[in-house]
Amino acid sequence: MSRGRAFRRAAALMVLTLSGCAGDPPPGPALSAPVERDSDQRRPAQFRDVAAETGLEFTHDNGATGAMHMPEIMGAGVALFDYDRDGDLDVYLVQGAAPRTNRLFRNELVPTGSLRFADVTEGSGLDHVGFGMGVAVGDIDNDGDDDLYLTNVGANALFRNQGDGRFVDVTETGDTADPSWSTSASFCDVDHDGDLDLYVTNYVAFDAARNKECASPGGQRDYCGPDAYPEVPDRLYENDGAGGFRDVSAERGIHAAYGPGLGVICVDFDADGLRDVFVANDGKANQLWLNRGERGFVEHGLMSGTAYNVSGEPEAGMGVAAGDFDGDGDEDLFLTHLVNETNTLYVNEGGGRFRDATDSYRLGFPSRTSTGFGTQWFDFDNDGLLDLFIANGNVKLEESRSGISDYPFEQPNQLFRNLGSSFEDVSASAGAVLQQPEISRGIAVGDIDNDGDVDLVQTNNGGPVRLLRNETTTRSHWLLVTLVNTGEVRHADGARVVLLRSGQSPLWRRAHTDGSYLSASDRRVHFGLGPSGSIDGLRVEWPDGDSEVWRDVGADRRLVLTRGE
């Protein structure tokens, strides 16, 4: 064992001991008051690809020429957001190689009543050309509509929503054109001043002119890993409230540590009222940046137990999702990784400490044969428990498939049902689209057809987009909540909604768009309620710390909660 590996292992065990978790992790706890279940709720999951039949026609071009340039294998993301504020989710898809452009699709559900998409890219200002990677969504100017930030291999771009179907490129005035190879990004209010700041993860210093040649274990030409190129620091941009951004990475401490970053999410992990940032790094220690207000950020990955897995090993972090899957009021982390590693579940123990509970929740072994990218927590069967979707696709040559496929990186995706004390792999029964091997990358989740259950959009590297419509049949009830902040601050990113129910544990959800891999999801807060559908009230904890309670809330509806009304 190398000195570095021995140190990491000892450090990880020390953290586990301090957390009271040394040795094998304890079994996953059942929820203190589980949601009501009946046999109907355990019916097979059903998802069907309706992209082509609804007009969502888009094929990603990775620009592969045989030169094995590293960006070719990374794929691109997708955003689900209501750009025209008509009450349904529109779709923005990021393209890879030029001269093809990114595309904006308007959802025609409102007012037609039918799920149908129209390509409205022309004239929107969003026909961006670049080697695209990811997209982040947020209201940067507090005018009530969502703006976009696009990451690229090369200069990034910031677009302001004009509110009339058009977007304007404000990259230069915003000073956010990071020239690095950027991947995932997150809008979040890190300085607690009421406007959205921007965290951008950067990967490695790839240069096509100095492309390195790498080989598979069998000696065949293969794509290089991130260790073939120098790592690049991330960037933190502070919103000045007047339409501009300022790079505060160094003064806020973000440059103190970095790695090849691929996933990012912004959450108040230690419940101190300030938004923290978690970064998933590819093959290197992850970073958990705890927000200390005026003192900037402190890197807490090692002491939190999230830098390495339970064995003290770094893993190839791709996608990241945060959510309260165990119903205890704080947000847990799930990370996707490379084939022959496991995806990792970190349970939040409070105070910025986490426990690797992957195996105790039965999420380790099923992931060893896949390379995971996009992932999200979402309640697909409306039973009140957050389930997991994982988009898979290899980045290294599978030599056993050489000669079978021109591009042998395809793998089937996975869906895991939350049973309370463990997870069940229900991929095989969830529909043909999950069993079809593809090179999947980004996913975004949201109720695209406004019918009360959560759907998914999945991107494929060098392949067509998939719209996975949720057709799971249950008698479970639901609630979909839109939050409207008022006054000078219009955004509600980071607000928490607590659903109160007599005799059962409350359900905690957060309004956000970030997480997954290169993608942005529906900000609306979705609750599955189980068969009873009873609700005693909703408590909203606004981003500034104030809270309100609404009573007499009925189930099976889309609800708009406006602050102060």
C-alpha cells in the first residue's frame, strides 16, 4: 500500500471513529413513521420514451473523429425550466461539436392540453455554438424569470431572459467567460444578500494540439483519464446586484483545494443558515466547502467523511444528488462513479458530518458493472420516499465488446426504489427504455406533463435525447408546489418546504435546480403522499430564514404559494 493510500485510509477511519461509525456501517434505519403503503404502491415502475412522438427531436454530436480527444466522451447536459412562465416545463439541450447549436424547445402543454414540443431556437438568442458541456438555471437579476449559464470546453456564456421569448448574451458585462474546460455549475446565494451567485466546476487543462495517447489494459487505443492532464481550479462569481458578477474565488478561499470537478450542488449541509457547496471530483478527493460567511469557505471534505469512501479511497466522481431520502430533515448525498467502483451514499449525520452507508442500503454491488453520470433523487411512485435514477455509460473501452460496436461504451440505466431501510433495483421492470444500453450522461427531472408524477429527460453522448414519461400506475396522491418570493428578492432557490401530516413524519423538500451532471431540473417542489393524501399544512422556510405556514391544503393539485399571501 502506498504512503498516500495508507494516509487516506487512516484519515477516513479517524473521521468515521469521530462520527461514531468506525467499522462496518450500521443497517439503514427505517423511517420513524413510514408512509402508508398498500400493494398497489409496489406495482412495477413504468417509463416510456416519448421524445420523438412529442416533437423533442435532438441528437448530440460529440465530434468524434478517431483522435480520441477527451471531451468527446463526456457528453452534455439538459435543462428543464419554464422560460416563458406559462406553467409548463420547457427543454434546453446542450450540443457538442460545432457548427451545430444548442436548442430550445417550448412545451405546448399550456394552453393546448397536449404534451408537444416546438423548436423555438431561432430568434431566441440561445442558438449558442461551442463545444458545449452543461447548463445552469437561475434568476440572476431578480425579475421573476430564469436566466441561463452555459459551460463549454472553452469560454462559457451567460444569457439573460428578456421575458418575451428572447435571451441576451451578457457574458462580457457579467465577467463570467471562464476560458477553462468547465463542466457543472450552480446558481446559489452564498453571501446571503438576496441575489444568486455562481459556482463553476472546472475539469482539466486539455489541449487538442497536445492530445495525449492512452491505451486500454489490453493495449488498444483508448480515451485518457483525468490524470493525463493538469487539474484546473473552480470559480466562484459573486453577483453584484446590478447585473454583473465578480470573480471572488481566491478571496473566498475556493482556490485552496481543487481537483478534476464534474458535479456540484449547493446546500446548507450543516444547518447554520448559509449555503455550502459540494464538488464531486473525478478520481481525486471530493470537496465540501462549508460557508463561514464573512470568513469565506473552509474545505471540510476529509473531516466530513465525503472526500473518500469508507475504505479511504478516492473515487471517480461524476454526478451528485442531494436529498432527504431517510426523512430526518437533513440532506444526504449520492455520488455516481466509474465501473468497478461503487456509487456512494453518504448519510448526513448533522453538523457537516457524513457516513458512507452505501452497502447497508444495498446500493453498492449493483453499481459495480456500470459507470454512472447523471443522477437525481425523485419520488417516482408517489409513496413519499425519494427514489434514485442513474444514467450510465462507459468512458473506457470495454474490450470484450470490441468489434461488436463501433463505439462500445453503451450501458443500461438504473432505477432504485426506496423501501425505507434499503433500496430495490427495479430497472428490469421499468420499461424497455431503461434496459436499452446507451451512452447516457445528463438527466433532469420534473413533472413535464403536469399530471402529478415526475418524468425525466436523459441525454446520450453522440445519440438522441430521451423523454422518459412516467406511466407508473398507483393510487397514490401528490402535490406540486411553486414558490413565489416577493419584494426585492424574487427567487426562491434554497427555500425548504415541509409537508406536515398527523401521525406521520414530516416530508422535507428543497426548491433547487442544481445537481445531477451538467444539468438543471424542475425547481417546483414535488411531494408523493401515498394512498391517504392527508395534509395538515405546509411550512415554507424562505432563503432569508423567515417561515410561513399554509393550512387547508388539498392533495392532487398544482399549488402556487406566494410569500405574504
